[in-house]
Amino acid sequence: MPNLCSHEQTEKPPTQNTGDLKLGSHMHKTVELRVRDKKYIMRIPFKNGTFEHLQDKELYDATSFALLKSENSPDTARRYINELEKFHAFLKTRGVRLKEIDELVLLDYKHSLKQPDQQLRNLSVVNFSNTSDKTSDNYFNVIRSYMRYLTTKNTLEYNPASLVPNTSIKSGFAEDQLKNFSKQQWKDINETLDALPLNTPGQRNRAERLRFCIHFSYAMGLRIKEHGSCYHSHVILRRGEWFLKILGKGNRARTLRLSSVDDIAINALTRYRKHLKLTDMPEGENIPMLPCLKPVIIKTKGPDKGIKIVETPVTSSNWRDQFKHFIKKDVMNYLYNGNDELKHKAYNTEWSHLTPHSLRHTRITDLVEMGKDLLWVQKFAGHERLDTTSIYFNAII
């Protein structure tokens, strides 16, 4: 497996270029790469107008990715560089930072590979023109691999490309379909939650935690990172109404009423707090909204009696694993009992693509179907661009 050990500059760059050397119409990066115990030094040029807006680490990651894929083949490296140049030029026109990439941004890019708008066609540094489904899939597969790489580097909190289907492969999903739960799947999820065993304290803790995390995330339309950064102390009372303070993508804050649409969020919160033997509504406790199995320990006797709170939330990756396990084990067992063949087939064809982020897509899709208008949904979802919200409306139409 290729192992990046270091990168260095061969000439002193201008101070404004964050460690990059501009030569002619290109920006050059010298990277040292070790592949199968052999060390290579490669100089990769990027077209001006495609990468200057990136931070040095982000540029290095892009370079490293291209080299990892090329294994010292200039032709292969150039192919990957071409696609990275085009992708980052697109991000620049959309005003999207690398850490803000999600599946909706990728859906927009994927559509732009096939049918670019005039702004993209007018770019002089890269070429955007109409392509076939198969060709656009081939181009986009480079970006899929890039997203996986950025996820391993913790630049992205999850791999958004995993939620974007290929166009030319007939997988049962329409192009650009958002990966949300169907009405039947959402019913199956809730029936499975109702059927979880409650015989032991451990089983009750798991069942109540799963129910709370799934219902609260769905009700508030939370991104995974937002869910993990919310605490009970972020629920506040204003003028007789309960609100949740959310720190969203790009550090953009928004405040949503818990009962903006229905009582799912409040009911989920009060039920879970009763399970934890707390008051119905929060009183400033730093209990994560994405808690561990037993986030509150109450001792009534002894020198350390009182309430102990585990303030560290479950990580996004652990929550994804737990959610996938719940679907693969609990939901499949509920639906198909002991029929392993049916469980395996149903999971792979109908459920494996769904993640905790699908709860957000499902909620926003449901709001559109309820008749909520575009601006209302944009505010609820915390979308910076109205075009992002429009994708949900277009999917319904």
C-alpha cells in the first residue's frame, strides 16, 4: 500500500501561495512518495484558477491522492489531476469549501458533468461540455475515490459519494435520487424499534437509545456532525416554546423550534429523559444528543452519590456502524425471521445504501411532500444555497 512520507519545496515560493510554486500557467507541487518500499519524487502541475483557493494541507491531500493512484505513471497521474482540476474549479464557482462537500454538492457536480450550465462552460481553465451517462460516470468515479480518500484523512466526516448512484448502472434508483427511507422502510424501522427486547437493563438502554437517536435525528433533520455536537443543554425555553440551538455546516448556527412540524422531537426527548430518570425537559445538562449506551449514572448512596454524566458523544463513525448494525441485524431479523437468504438479499438490494444521514433526507423529503414552501424548508435544513433545497423539490416533481 503506498505510504506518503513527506513533501517539500524545491524553490522558495511567493508568500501568498501557501508553499506552492507557480511556473508559467501552472502551479507545481513536489511530493515525495513511497510505493512498495521504493521512493519516488514527482512534480505535479495544476492549472492556475483551479487550486489556489485551497489551504496547503488540502492541496497536499489532492496531490497525494493523485500520486497514490498513479504509482509513478505520468499518464495516470495526469488523468487524475485533470479530474481534480475540473472538480475544484466547479467547487470554486459554487462557493463550496472542501469540508462542506455533501451528497447534494456531488449530485450537482454529477449533473454538471453531463449538462454543465453556462457559467461552467465559460470557464477557461477547464473544459465542461455535454457528455454521455457512461462518460460522466467514468469521470465521476475519480471523484468517488477522492471522497473516500478525504474521508480517511478526516477532511470529511463521512463519504458523501457513497450516497450518489451511478447513472449508467440500472440499480433500481433513478438518477440523482436522494437516498431516503421509503414509507414502508420507515414503518419497518419503527416496528422494529417497538419489537426490540427489553428484558435486561442493557437491552432497555440499547432500545431506548436507538429509538431516541433515530427519532430525534429524523425529527430535526440533523446532519450527522450536527447530531454529534448537540447536547441537552442546547435545548432552551423561549416564550413558552422549546428550541434547539444547532451549529451547522460551515459553523453556521440556526435555532429550530422542537415542535416546528410535529411532536416527534419533544416526545423522543421526554421519553428518553424519563428512561434516564431525569425531568421531562432539559435543565442545562451536558448530555450528548448522540449519547453512549448509559450516559447518566445516578447513585443514591455512598460518598460519591449524585448524578454522573458521560459528556463525550459517540463518534460519527461509531454511530454509522451502530445504525447499520441495527438495520442489518434487528430490522432484517424482524422482517425475515430466520430466513438468512432473504435477509441477505433484502439488505443488499434495498437497505445497504441507507445511513444515519438518510434520516435527514427522509425528513426533508417528507416536509416537501407535506407542502412546506421552499424558503421554509431551506431554513429548517440549514442550506446556505436555495439550489440545494430545490433538489428535494425537483425529486418530488
